[in-house]
Amino acid sequence: MESYNKSILEYRDVRSAVEYAREEGIEKGREERNIYIIQRCLQKNMSIEEIIELTGFSKEQIIRCREKNGQ
């Protein structure tokens, strides 16, 4: 019984770790996609206000992205 309980706890630990990693990966993917969209808009010489209106991104996100890319 003790061995069984231990294996259940280990399984739950692994399952939690995998779920956490998956959520982190999804979030990172979203962030990378947002940066890509902002970069493309800036390359098209869109104003910050236009990017905000079209994408719903915050002004801070856009400015941070612009500064990272030296634009």
C-alpha cells in the first residue's frame, strides 16, 4: 500500500510539472507572436495609436518592442 501511495504522489508530481511546462510554453508562444505582430506593424510605419487600435496591445508593449529593435 505504501508503494502504491508513493507512486500516486510521484505521478501527480510529474503530471503537475508537465502541465506547468505546457502553460509556460503556451504563454511564451503568445508573447513571441505578439512581438512579431508589433514588429511587422512598426516595419509598415504604423503609428503606436494605430497598432493599439488594431491589436489591442498596450502602449507599453509596443514601446518596449520598438526599443528592443532600435526603431
